[in-house]
Amino acid sequence: MVLHLGNLVIISSKKLIGIFDYNLFKKNGKEELYNFINYSKKKIIKVDEEAKIKSLIVTDNEIYLSPIATTTLKKRIEKNIY
């Protein structure tokens, strides 16, 4: 199965580790997000440069910053919609 993250970016669900609400990182300040990214040592991919980030998708090798809400991504996984 694949998961569409927005702006024609699609990932394999087999590589998916977790989907997180971006606001959880923002509430603790940008420092929390940078610490998470630096600790993981994964490549960062912003799905849409101009859209507001709503979710953080962690895979084996990358962290995707997506404009699609975590609830929408969850529904896509559950219904196998991409």
C-alpha cells in the first residue's frame, strides 16, 4: 500500500514509522522540532514549500513535512485510499 502525502509525494506504507501532529512540536517551540530532527539524523523533505505544515511523517530514512492533517492521513491508511 502507498500513502499520498500531498503535492504528488507518495510513500510506501511499509517504510512508515509514525505520523505526528506538527502542532505538538510547535507548542514546545521550534527547539523541540530541531532536537527531534537532529536526533533522528534523517533527511527532511518538505512536501509543499508554500503550504502550512500540518503533519510530520517519519519513515525509515526520511522525515516528511506535509500540509495534510494527521487525521486525513490516518483515514487514507485505514481505507487504503491514496
